[in-house]
Amino acid sequence: MEEQPKLAGWASKPPSARRSPDLRQDRAHRTRELVLHSAAELFATRGFHGTSVQDVATAAGMTKGAVYFHFPSKDVLALAVVEEHYTRWPALLEAARARKLGPFDTVLTMVDGAAEAFAHDAVVQAGARLQIESNLIGLPLPTPYVGWIDLLTALLTEAADQGELRAGVDPAAAARTIVSAFFGMQHVSATLHQRADLLERWQEVRELVLLAIRA
């Protein structure tokens, strides 16, 4: 079986993240998910400093004590949201590989999917904002970007081997450039237009950066 690229920056879980109670009961799991997604929506729009545990409890329709039952502090809750953000990317890769695309089309599909997620998914938006605000959070967060760079480097190396990459393009340099362009684009869109124009801006990056290196 083909060895999958290592995605160390996508979903690492520091020990401090494992403070949640036993979630064997389905009801407890659903409640935890409700808290997590309510927090994500608030973190995405207000940021870490602008969101309180009481705000999350109110948004979720429960008491502050119920929130603390699942997440002992706002720091733990923020870390959980960031970790949930990183679960989106392996799922995108699995879906792309299920379509049996070539390596370059897999890259396009992956980053197209990421653009849709940044445009519409509050968990993804919140995770990105919390990474920027990591100095406010009292727990270490997963290292961003590394998983994306590693994955795209591996895929673009395959693309080069199969003649899908323009001659002379270094896969690692291309991967770093794509990641920088994509995440820079989404941050600018978020800052200036609350991501309302993100998909349009992504099409520009897609054409000028990704399609420009295709053979």
C-alpha cells in the first residue's frame, strides 16, 4: 500500500486536551459537540478575548457549569476547537483519494475543499483565528501549516514523477508557495471582507499560482 504523507501539524493532541470526561454516552457526546460548535461560532466572530464561557453557555442553551463539565476552562475549549479544525483536512484527503484522481488534481481538490471550508465552516474559521491569537491561550496549540506543506510536497513530487508538474518546478518550493498564498489569501479576505469574497480570491490564487505550475 502506498505510504501516506505524515501530517504532524494537522491533528496532534497535547496531553492537556484529554481533560474532557468520559464520552461513552451518546447524549454526553452530543452535548459536547453542541458546546464545541457554539464556541467555534463565537471564537470565529469575536475571537478568544471577546468570548466568555458564559457566552458559550448562552449560545448553547445551557448553564456555564454544563460547559465546564466538558471543558474545564476556556483555554481547553479553545484548544478543542483548534483540534477540531485540523480534523477537516484528513477527511478532505480521504475524499480526494476515493475519487482516484492524479496527484495534481488531488492537490487542486484538496485546496478547493479548504477554500470552501474557510468560506462556510465556523470551526475552520475559528481554528484559524485562534491560531493567530495563540499568545492569548494558555495551552500549546498544534503547529499550523506543517501538515499542508508536507502533504502538498508529497503530492507535487508524485505529480513531477508522472509528468504533471511543469519542468523545473521544485515540489517543496511550490508547496510552500501554495500554502503561503492560500493562507495569506484567506486571512486578507477575513480581515477586509469577513471572507465574503474568499472564493473569488481563491480562484485568482488558483489560476495564478497552482495552474501556472501544471505541465
